[in-house]
Amino acid sequence: MTQMRWLELLSTVRMGSKKGATEQARSPFHKDYDRIIFSQSFRQLNRKTQVHPLTQHDGIHTRLTHSLEVSCIGRSLGMLAAEKISQHLPMWISAADVGAIIQAACLAHDIGNPPFGHAGEYAIREWFDDASHTDFLKDLSPEQEADVRQFEGNAQGLRLLTKIDYHPHAGGMRLTYATLGAYLKYPWLSKTIASQGNTPASQRAKFGCYQSEKDVLRDIAEQLGLIQLGDYHYCRHPLTYLLEAADDICYALIDLEDGITLNMLSYAEVEPVFLDLIGEYAQPEELHMPHSTWQQKIAALRGRVMKRLVEEVSTAFAKHHYEIMHGQLQGSLLQYCAPDIEIGINRAKNLARDKIFQHPQKSGLEIVAHQSLQHLLDAFIPLTTPNKNLSFKETRLLTTIQRFGAQFSDDHYDNIMQVLDIISKLSDHQAYQMAQELQGNKVSMLSI
């Protein structure tokens, strides 16, 4: 039976780099973290939507603050899980090393997301789905068409990490294979649209790699010894399960806090969810102090919940180590914790779905977000057709996008991907402002 090996899975080799590891102060995995956090793409997450587009409230989570929090939980999960399976790990690997790998991968887990969060993904997919835009797809293979019609933040992130930032087409950020493997939540290519029928843009299956990076995917899988399940389709790196759990924990809990801040939820609605997730842990004293604010109460509850979840998830990882190493574990680690945990997490997600995601305030902003991205695509995608005779306006638009680094060629698919690279890097406010200016509206930054 095929089994992955930690010796390969924890590879310190860097994609695209011929240099050996010479630094003593930082491990290669801590260096990955530093490269990501100092990147321009990571900084752009500061004004990208986590849940609430174009929010004016400084205390609401953005993709950047969410990513930092996920990386903290991921580090704790990695260190604790490593301690529990230490007998299986190479002698040279410490629990801190495993924690650093997941910390770096978690930091990057949303780095490919476009402006306006999932609303941005849907806007891009729906633009390419529009029957009036089929001429822009006629030169593409079915697989390439599937990529652009199923724009996916996870696949865009792999492209950014390995091709776009720092060293273009020469390893990108040149991260270790271990960190890249842990990042890959969906180590397979997109499926053709035909195989998905008429699935709505918001419900299409997730994937982690575009056609343009399929050789990168194969390289990562071969370096790490990931089990091959099909053509350019591999099982997950074991540490990816911990990344996924860290992400699930954070957004299930933090979305509710943001909902209270924006008056979409009351503290009284959220407290029982957190209390149920604490289980047998003692209730924090802040709940019974006469002058505690809801912020103090929710912070104390969150701390207890996260402590329990980190312990439970790391235990589940160790308990199911055999299935994970053989590529046989189905679902997420949260499903293998105490039964009340999956119930509690689902209860939190359902509360967010019913009271936050459907809230009129959020819906109105998402319409603005959707229209903004569609205006950008209206302007720039027509420029990607090779050997096109450009109008005066199109010439000016080409100059605009070239300032962002676009270098179009005779490869239509590559040209489209370059436009998506540029648009997906924009913050919410940059995308909104650019869309307004393309329509002839001068926008004051004070108004957004």
C-alpha cells in the first residue's frame, strides 16, 4: 500500500532556487513566513474583504487580519500535532519547525483571493459565463476555458506564490516544497465546464491549480511524494488538514464577532454557541463580572473555545495519522473530533449564514462589488485578443494595464491570465476606484 513519508513531506528544498540553506538563525520554514509577510501581495490583503466589502469599520476583519489569526492557530495546531506524532518524524525536525510550516502556509492561504471576497470570484466567473463574451474563449482549450470560467482564489494563490511575486517564472517567492505542499488544499486541476453541467458560478467545485501551473503542481507532488490519484490529481499533504482546520475555526468564530460589531447579531445570540463549544471547560470569569463589555466576554469565550479546538484537532490528527499518511482520510479533521464540536461549528456557520451573509447591508455592498469587477473585465479582457486593431480608447486602456506589468503576446490564454493576475491583486478600494474612473466618475478616496 502506498504511503507518504515525512522525510520527503518536510522538504527544505526551495522551488526555483539552487542555493543551499546556510542561515543558522532562522529555519527554512521561518524564512518562508518572512518572505510571505514582506510581499506586496500579502500587504494588499489589508483592504480586501473577508466577509464585508468596502466596510468603513476599522475593527472588522480583512483578509490580512484573518490570515494572521489563522496562522496563529495553525502554528499551535502544528506544534501540538507534531508533539503527538513525534515518533514518526525525522530526528532533525522539531515541533517548532512543523508549526512554522503551517504558520507560513496559513499566512498565504488567502493570498490569491480577488477583491470583494467570494463575491469577487463569482463576478469573474459570471463574466466569462456570459454568452456575449464567448468570443474571448474560442481560442482556448476546454481545460483553459474551465480555468477562467471557474476563477478560483486557491489556484490563483499557487500561481502568485510560484510564478508572479519576487522571481517571475523562476520560482516566484521560492518557498520550500513543504510549505507549498501544506498550502495546496486542492492539489488537482479544474474540471471542464461540460463535466459540471449547468452548475451556478457560486457552487462550482474547488481546485488548486490552473493549466498554466500544472507542471508546478506535478513538481511539488513529486518532490514531496504525494500519492497520485489521477492525471495531475494528488492526495493532500498531511499538514494541509491542519491548515484547513485553522481556517475553519477562525472564520466560524470570528464572523460572529464581526456580526455583533456591525449590529447584524446580538451578543445574546452568539454566547450560547461559544458556551456549547467550550464543553466541559470552565466558563471564563468575565461572563459573571458586572461591568464586563461584550467585547471582553466574547474574547474570553473565544480563547477557551480555541484552546479546546486546538487540543481536539491535534488529537484527531494523531489518532488518524495512518489514514492521513496513506491518503485515505475523507473530510476535515473537525469531523473526527468529539461529536459536539462539529455540531457547534456548524451551528456557528449557520448563524452567520442566516443573520450575516443574507443581511441587506452586506447584499447591497456585494452588488456594488460585483459591478465593479465586471466593469474592469469589460475594459481589459477585450485587449487580450492577439493582433487586435485597437481603438483610441483601447490604446489608452492598454497603456493603463501595462503600467501594472501586463505584457501581452500571441497566447490568448496567457493574456487573459495576466489580466486576472492584475485584477485579483487589487484591494477592494483600488478595484472600486478604478471601475468608477473607467466609467468617467472621479472618486475621492475620502468617500470610500
